[in-house]
Amino acid sequence: MSAVIADSSVATVAPSVRDPARREQKRAFELNKLEKRLVRLTGQAIVDFNMIENGDRVMVCLSGGKDSYSMLEMLLILKERAPIDFDIIAVNLDQKQPNFPEHVLPEYLKKRGVAFHIENQDTYSIVKRLIPEGKTTCSLCSRLRRGILYRVAGELGATKIALGHHRDDIMETVFLNMFFGGKLKGMPPKLMSDDGKNIIIRPLAYNNEADLTRYAEEKQFPIIPCDLCGSQENLKRKEIKAMLREWDRKYPGRVESIFTSFANITPSHLMDRNLHPFASLKVTGEADASGDIAFDEEPCAPAGDIATVSFNRLMKSEIEE
Ligand code: SF4
């Protein structure tokens, strides 16, 4: 028996995997499939929230991370295909962090043929001066960054500011607010800025982080590391991310269901007195589909759980009689 045949690890490798041309073909096929999914979901989010309109000038905020590169790519693809006309201008804020490779983004954008603007503002020194050593710098840093980006949007005549937050960022934010802030509040796909002058959009709202990571690797974007400022990534966000990952592994479908729930809210079945007039609630005598049926079906009961359904029907008829 020859050495090659005797080696079981070699013998089990499919011929196609060992063939570089076939391997490349398979890689291109997979990348194409992934890109189609990302573009489809980005387009869907844009349509669902009417993020981009005819004549818009979209300022794409580019940090040099995987998400913002992917967002730019999605918007460039959609610009080619969309039935509307809109402009794209990429903007990077150079915060003067030590060792920031300032040539990377301009070189990439020139090669990609995208109009861009680099805004130089030394927020790094401000943050270092104002925040004591060892404390989290991110909240001041992002507040400063936000203010600068709003101003730049005005100067560039941008009508929309696009940020690269994705589905996982949105979910983590909801849980962060719930666990540590006592609020049911997330990161909306579209919102007005706090100065009332800008519309912020998040075209990647429906895309998941794993897809974006793989896409960035496949496309070999020149990623700029995000730890140049020396700040540790927010530990609480890390915890939430790990929790969601664990749920996804243990209970497939749970994370998707949670995300879907963000778009299916029934204020009358929660407790926010600003969203529903609990205090002034009076009987109307009119049927109301959003009204309580006294005994809602248990959401966790399997579909068609005979016992639950029959019990609810029985109780409902008891009440109506
Ligand atoms: S990680 Fe650094 S650059 Fe990013 S928001 Fe925090 S302080 Fe700012």
C-alpha cells in the first residue's frame, strides 16, 4: 500500500478541496451568497424604515472597522441598483489616537473611487485630560465624536448620517439598558439627532455580526484596530454579547425571536403610563382587538396546546356568560 493511500487524513480529503481552482470557485460562490444576503437585508432595512430617499446625500461614517467598511460596500452596491438617486460621501474622524495609520482609509477610498472627507480633531487628548486613568473613556469620547460628526454633516450638506451598527449591537444595547438602566430602549434603525438637525440611519440593522465579520475577512478590508486609544472594550457589553451567544448556541431561534419582538410591541400590555392611558381607561362597550382577553394564551405553550387553548376558551366563555 502506498504511503499516500495509507494516510487516512489524506485519503478522506475530497479531490475538489485539494484542487486550488475548485477551492477558489467554491470560495467565490460562498462569498457571492453571503454578499447577496447582506445586500438583501440592508435593502430591506432601508425600505422598511424609509432610510434613504431620492436626492439624499448620505454621509457614511467610516471608522476603519469591519462594520463600517461593510456598510460602505452595501451602500455602494445598492446605489448602483436602487431606483432612486442618492450620493455617498465617506467620512472618517481622525481622533489622533497614538499610532493611528492615517494613510489607510484615504488610500482605500481613492482606490475604491469613493468621495471622502477626513476630519482631524484631537479628541484623544481631551478624553485623556478629562477622564482619570483607569476609568472608561468611551462615553465622553463618543459624545465628542457625535458632536463633530453632526457639524461635519452640516458642512458637507449631508442629509443622512449612516452608522455601521448591526443587529447584534442593537440587541446588546436593549439588554444593557434593561439590565443596567431599567429601561426598555435600544438603538433604532432611524432617528433624529438630539440637536434636531440630522437624521441618523443604521442600514445594517438587520445584519448579524457573524456575517459581517466573515464578509470583512473575505473582502480583506484594511481593518484599523479599535484599541488604539488604550481603552478596554466595555465589559458589560462583552458580558451581554457572551450571554446572547450562549442563548443562540443552547436555544436556536431564541435570539431571532427576541429581535423580531422589537418590532412587535404592544404598549397596552406593558407598564409605561406615557405610552398607554392606563389611568383614564374606561369601558367602551365596543370590541377592541388589542384589548385583553382576560386569559391570553401562554406564549410558551406549544402551538395548538390543546389544554391551554381549551382552558382559555372555557374561561372566556365563562366570563362572557
Ligand atoms: S474605544 Fe476608544 S476610540 Fe472607541 S469610543 Fe472608546 S475611547 Fe473612544
